[in-house]
Amino acid sequence: MRLAAVAFLLASTAAAQQVALEQIASGLEMPVAITNAGDSRLFFTLQRGQIVVWDGTRVLPTPFLDIRPLVFCCGEQGLLSVAFHPRYRENGFFYVYYLDRNSDINIARYSVSSDRNRADPNSSRILLTMNHRQFGNHNGGQLQFGPDGYLYAGTGDGGGAGDPLDNGQNLSSPLAKLLRIDVDSAFPYAIPPSNPFHNEIWAFGLRNPWRFSFDRLTGDLWIADVGQGAWEEVDFQPATSIGGENYGWHLMEGKHCFRPSTNCNNGTLTLPIAEYDHSDGSCSITGGYRYRGARFPRLQGLYIYGDYCNGGIWAVMQQGNGWTVRQLLAKKMAITTFGEDSNGELYVADYGSGTIDRIIDELPPPSKRRAAAHH
């Protein structure tokens, strides 16, 4: 992390707007994910079952993929994310996470067609289906390839309130987990030999991990886990992890016992590095990315995330052996997702208005400000 950038950000007044938004697209229906395929384009996932292409200037009129007949929407259900294979340019494979007409979670592989802006709708191959029929909420929904080349998937606890299905601490269930699978060694997939429980599970104790991401520089993993009714949390897993972390749900919500009368933490749990309550109108964390772009040096190394209900955007930054949180922007919007382009620049989606914005730092670099002050 660039300490000068952090010091400048901390020196800003609490009321100051520390980032701004620059609109790049509008008129989208229910955007829930922003993804890149390693080139100049962005792909916007729309909850009802489409993925559309932004070519750098506009959203193309023909969807990249349209699987609306397969998808059960809406609420917390629908088509929830897409991940492009690390060797997408060679193999054309990408993976989607959606709720089918039975309300079950599906992870499926598709292929691009001869047209780089169109997928082959007939290329679907289901890799994994998970029963999710009891409740409509807490579906998770994030797919990401890790720096190890494996595909990671975040699943919710199966829904209801308070984990009534007891999936959070159940290592026999794929729900309330971070899954890790090898999509290259076998079809539909293989279990990586280094997975800690010798099945698909990489980590557990998650309530509804609505967006996780890998630091493109260090490989560290950041997970935003939506709380029950009191606490939202940010979890951190270093790149050196061997997996097996228990993030606490439903024993704990954030750093607090979910049922206060119980002895909830015996020292084996991995507690969040940051949490926040609902006192300011917040209610549901939306995870983002650690900024590694080149355009805005003051943002370098900050993990940027937001809240769906109050529209605030915050940053977690490391200070010594601890972590500090600062608000970067207060704006009324329904943040469903953040995204990262191939250069590491960050974007955010407003579900209500159907817009996608680039996150920018409007202040000039410190060197230019100092030069201006001398004139």
C-alpha cells in the first residue's frame, strides 16, 4: 500500500467527498454484476437473465447471453454473476451462477460464439446444482477465478432468518460456504487436492456473501458477508491461507454473538476485519475490490465497498497491524455490485436507476496541487 495515499485520505475531513462517480451507462434493468474478460469491454449481468456488453462507448443492443427462460427471478434470485475463464481468449469458456425455475442454484459453463460479442446459447453445460427450494433469500451468487486458477463460488445459507436450516456450521452442506473447484482437470469439475475438507468447500460460516474478490496484486481474498439484522461485515483471507476458515455464522454476526447468551467463540473462528451497524440506514453490505488501478494514486490499496440500502461507499485500509474504515461517498443509490476492468479501475451499479458509474478521484495528484499552490 502507498502510505502517502492513505495519509492524505485520512487527513481529509470526515464530511469531504473523497471520490466521485462518472456515469458510463444507463437504462439497464436490474444490474447485479460488472465483469471484464481481459480486454477493453465490460459485461453487465442483468438479474432477469441477460448479460450485455459495454464496448467502451455504449451498451450493445444485442445481449451477449440471454437465458431468461431458464432463470427464476427476482427478489434475491435470478442470474447473479458471470466469471470468464483465465484462458478465455483461447478456450472461450465462461461460467454463470443463476437460480433455475425450481429455485435451485446452478453453476453452468457456456462458450462464446464466432462473434466475440455473442455467446453460444446452446453451449450450456451444468457443472453443479444445489437445492435451494425452502426459501427464496440468501442465494449468494458470486463467481470468481482465484489466482490459483480455480473457480470460487459464494453460497448463502439457504434463506430464512437466523439460519433455520443450520447450514452455516454444517460441512455436509454446500450452502453458507465458499466453494473452490477445478474446472480444467475433469468435467464437470474436479476437487482440488489442497481443499481442506476433501470436498468442494474452501471456507464456511458465511450467511450471504454478496460479492467477494481477489486482490489482483497480492492474491488476498476479501469477502463481504450480509448480516442478519444488526451487523454487516468484511472478512479477509490472506493469499497464504490453506483454507478451512470458519467465519462464524450462525454462531456470530460480525464480531458479536448472534445469540448473546451462548458462548459463541472458542477461538477457532475467523473474525471480520471490519463491521458496521444499521444506525445510519444501512442494511446490506455489497462487496467491492481493492483498488489497483493506475489513474488515481490516492485510492491505491484501498478496499472499496458499499451498502445497498443507504448508498454509502467506504474504504478499508491497513494501518500497522490493524484496519481503519473511512467513508468515501454518501449518495442515495441502491448499490448491488462493484466491478473491476482489465486495468484495475473500479465501477459501481445502481440497481434502482439502472446506471453504471466509474469511481473516480476528482482531486488532482498531490504534485499538481502543490504546483498550483505556488502560482
